[in-house]
Amino acid sequence: MRFGFLLPAIVAAACGGSGGAMGESDGMTRGPDTGGSETGDEVEGPCLFSFTGEWDVSVVAEKGLWGSFAIGSTYAFAMSGDGGGFVYRGERELMYAVRDGDTFRAEKVEGLGSYPLKGAALVYHEGAPVIGFAVVSTWGTTSLMLRSGDEWLEEEVAPEPYDFALALAPDGSPELLTLQAGNLYHSARLPGGGYSEELIASAKVEGGTVSVSNAAMAIDASGKRHVVYRRANDEMYYAESSPEGWVVEKIASDMSDVTPAIALDGAGTIFIIYATTDEVAALATRSLGGTFAASTLGAVPTEKLVLLTSETGEVFAAWYEEEPALWHIRRPDGSESTYIGPGHGLALSDGLLHAMYFKQNDFPQYDVCYATRPL
């Protein structure tokens, strides 16, 4: 068995303004040394700066106290945007944890079977959690779990376990993107129950087929949907909802298969962070009525691109510069291994960067760890 987790150098950009700068930050390693991240890389783009101070780390669930880690199966992990809660897949349960003072309290999300999950998302409406997930089984679904009082209510969005993205409309109703057979769909809750399904982008294009993948969505205060997605030919597209349908614009031709992130600041400027085929983190921005402009942020964002909006409306970009690793070796000689993933989340609130991740304690048991660091 081999285990490694790296909370790597997280470089942030307070998006807005222009000019180059130097960005560096410390990494935090748990488990065997995985090599760390290079710091002090010169980057271009808006207002790059360093996080300061040390990570304050605490173990919030020791040795699988909240359920065993899902060894050997797909698992889910997501953290809310303000760091107030997170959700993860135990071996036979979906667990939800919410911050309670200086620690977290956890509970099992009742009503689910013992099937592995594909993906996870967590958002809040008026203090109530909304969890998105896909159940991987012969009758799998893409579903939501909504909290009503002390109960969890399940809503099926699609009859298959699709890759998805989750966002909330201004009235708090959940909306999703689903990727189905290379096509991108938007779904919203219908007044009479159930969910709509509207095609945004088809895999069928002039001259052949170019499938769609790696989609993300943000919804502004007026209810307009802002969507970013990738096609198999590395082209990146932005789609905006309108009364006449979806208005689509190509904004890059060098997007890798790392899922991007999209957000809006207090002035309505659109921010998209993505990874290029040259393994560089890039930022595309568009002000109201303007056109997209791209700038380089940093190198080697292997996964988990994040845009975090502060209480003052600033948008912060963050990414991992080294791929965290959590491995389970199935054979004694180590000849077969399975990459499970690190289990991590990032959030921003109260002037702090929040991180959540798994760390091996006494195999096969894992601690759930929580760390904060001032901006």
C-alpha cells in the first residue's frame, strides 16, 4: 500500500485589474514526501499575490469516525463555497458535515443504498444544504438530496449516472448541467415536479462528431446562466442563456481535459479559469458588454481549478500545481494499483482559505482533516 497527499502550492489571483506579479506560497504535505511544488514561478495576469501565514491543521474525524473511506470504489467529496460544510462518501454511506464553532459535526445522509457515487456537489440555500451526486449501479441515477427539517429528500434529475455540475438559481432552486453521450444539457426544476432537459451543445457538428465534456455553470442575480465547456478537439466555449435560447461563443483552442471553473464578481465580470494543453493555468475574463481576454496565471494545474468569490465581490482563483495522490495497491507485490483520488475541497470566507482532505491514519482507516490559512 502506498499513500501520499499533498496540499500543494496554492497560487491565488484577486481577479480585477491588470499587470504581472510574482506568486508564491508554501505547500503542506501529509504522508510520504511527494516532491512538493515549486514556488516563486513568474506568472502573467491580474494582481497575483501570495497567501501568508501557516496552515492551521486539525483532525475533525479520526480513524473513520464518520464512516470508512471508500477503498476500491469511486467516491465523492465536495466542500461548500464558504467552508461551512462538506460532503463525502464513506464505505457504505454518504456523510454530511457542517461546521460547529471550531470543529465539525457529521451525520449520515439517510435514504441511499450502498452504491459508489460519481461526483459530488454541495451548495446552500437559506442555510439548508443541497447535495448533488450520481449513483453508479445498474439502475443508477443523477440525483439531488435536499434537507427539509431533519429529513433528507431525494430528487431524481436524470435516469443515468451522468457527469454533472450544480448551481442555484436566485430563488434557491437547483439547476444542473449533465453530460450525456457527448452532449451537454441544462436541467431546472419544473413547477409541477421533475426536471426539464434542454440541449446546450450537441456532439454532432458540421463534418462529424466532436463530443462535449468538462462543463461548469454559474447563475447571476438576474437568473442568467453562464456555462463553460470543452470539446474533444481542445476548444473551449462559453454559452449564455437568453429568451431566444443559448448564445455560444468560442473563447480558446487550447483547453485541456481538466474541468474549468466559472464565476462572476460584484460588477458582473465573468471569470473562467482553465488549464491549457501546455499545462498552464489560464484566466479568461469578460466585462459587461465586452469580449473575452485571456491571461496566464501559473503552471501545471493538474486538477481542482477553483474560483472563490469573497464577501466583498472579489473573485479569487486557486489551483493545485501537483496532483495529489491516494493509492490502493491491490496485490501484495504492488503490480496492480488503483488511483482513488485525494478527497479535497477549497473554500474562502472570513479572510481565510479553508481546505478539507483525507489523511491515512491506520490503514484502511483515514482521518478527515481541516486546515485554514489567512489570505
